[in-house]
Amino acid sequence: MRTGLFACFLFALFAAQPAFAQIETLAKEAIIVDANSGAVLLDKSAGERMPTSSMSKLMTMYMVFEALKSGQLKLTDELLVSERAWKNSMDEGSRMYIQVGTKVKVEDLVRGVIVQSGNDASVALAEGVAGTEEAFVDAMNVRAKEIGLKDSHFMNATGLPDPEHYSTPRDLAILAYRIITDFPDYYPYFAEKEFTYNKIKQQNRDPLLGRVSGADGLKTGHTEVAGYGLVGSAKREGRRVIMVLNGLPSKKDREEEGIKLMEWAFRNFEARKIVSKGERIDDAPVWLGQERTVPLIAAEDVNVVMPRAKRAELKLSIKFKQPLMAPVKAGEEAGTLHIEVPEQKPVSIKLLAGADSPRKGVFGRVKDRLHYLLTGSF
């Protein structure tokens, strides 16, 4: 896992001011995030707890993918279907139609959860990883906190209703990001449009697949108490957008809102690289230095996402002590670049000295001081 990248995303997602652009949604809760920068493009009660229905199966799959990555499980392993796993799907919700007492390949169960949203497959995998669903859920809650889900709690592996089973749009966006970046080998399962098991073909319920350019996951959900929900993602020209919607009145509304909002995010916002790491931003005078000026260079890349219509409102300003006092060493902090991004939280980065400027000898320092006394300039 690219820890630095995730830390930047997590910080931006929690700290960024949402871009309150003019668009409405029927969703009760929603968030849209630019995954490259963490910029929040739309926030509607994104920090509110909500029932997550089958969208919480993303946490189930996170745990399964970790078990696969560590070698605890293999895709070719076969798991015995318990009566509990089989009965779980018979009571309510979606199912893969696995049969009690049979053995099913892990890869089939993975597809059964992701494509078919099978509650039976979810429980079978939970038991395969931890022995019991209860032990699996305990591990889920611990791991959820560790990966940044600050306001989520799980009571089962399926997302079936429980007052203590909840998450937030913000947490689900973080979870989606973690799945995409932590498990690139397994993420393509989310883009599969259909899966057939036991001669029963089921379609992926994700309304973005095949309808939105670049859409490649993640998960839908629905219960009476939660309404219709969607965690969706799409990638175009290197830019990824993650969207979480919940509380929609109908399947049709989920489809229409999902497509509308994802297209809006790509159409109305653009990713811009403001500066590159090592780029020369300005020159700073050096007092009593052998070099009269040193370049100020950016300490890091700065990428922002902003409304296309507000490009002209981007503002940059530089702050540094004038002049710098010799000796100056290349790489030392010398100032700050402040960037005001329309409808987002301002960004500030360090400016570093791009070259050395050793302190002058006694004669040179005396000459410079005399020059300053006579002219008032450095």
C-alpha cells in the first residue's frame, strides 16, 4: 500500500472544504471525491451515520482481499457451505444460490458477493477467513478503524439491517479508495457485468457499468430502512472519481442520479497541476551571501481539482523573509507558497532554497553593509 498517497488522500478528504457547486440530488446522503487529490466535489450529509445495506460488503471484501494477498486464502481454495451461510440468504436479501454441504471455490464466492451481492457467499467467506461470522465481524471493526473509517460499525458480513450496523458516505469513500489502491489485482472483479453460478446468471446491479465512460465499480445496496444506495467509481484520462449515494427512493432514481452526478463531476471539474516538485517559483535575495540571490523551489507537487468555470480565480502568493540571511544551504526551508483554490480549502507548501549561498568574508560583508547604508538596498 502506498502509505504516503493514502495519508494525503485521507487528510484532504477530511480537511477539504466541499465545492458547493449548483447541483441537487435526490439522495439523502452523498459525497463525491476526486480520488487523486481528495478534493470533495459534493457533500450532502457526508458525515452522517446511515444504514449501509449491501454497500458494507465492501468491508467484507476488504478483509477477504487481505486474506488472499497474505496467502491465508487462495482463489482456488474450496470452502464448505454451512447451514448458517445457506440459511442466511433464504431469510432475506440477495443470494448466490450456493447449497448447504457443498464446497465452493473462493473465486466463485468472491464473484458471488461482488456481482450477485450474495448474502450466502458473504457468510461463507466470513466463515472461511475467521471460522465464524462473529469472529470475522470483530476483525472487520478493528481493521475498519485502522484504515481510517472513523464512524463505521458492523454487526454482520452482509449489511442486513441492524441498529448498530452503520457507516457514513465519507467512510465508504475512504473504503472504496483503499480497495482500489490496496488491491489492484482484485479490483477488476467489480467491473464484471454478470456472473453465472449453478446455471443461474445474475447481472451486476451497478448502474454505472456500461453507461458511464470509465466506470469500473464498486457496489450497490438496498434495504427498506436504508433506501437505494451506490458506491461508484470511474476513471478517465488518469483522473478517478469516487461517489457514494444513499437513501434514494427507487432503483430508477439510483441509476439516474448515479449517472447524472458522475458525469457532472467529470464535466464541471478539472484536475490541474499548479507546480511540480523542484520547480523554480521565484528568486530570493541573500544578505551577506556570496550569491546575491538563490532560487526558491517547490518542495512537492501541487495538484488541485477546481471548477472549470473558475480557472481565473486561482491565486498564488509567496511569503519569505526578505532577505534571507547567509549562509543559505540548498534544500533548507526558505519560504511558503500559498495557493487559493476556488471553493476548496487553501493549499500551502514549503519553498526550499535551490542553491547554496555561503556567507561572505569580512571584506565582502563590510562592503555590503556600506552599500546598504548608502543606498538603502541590499
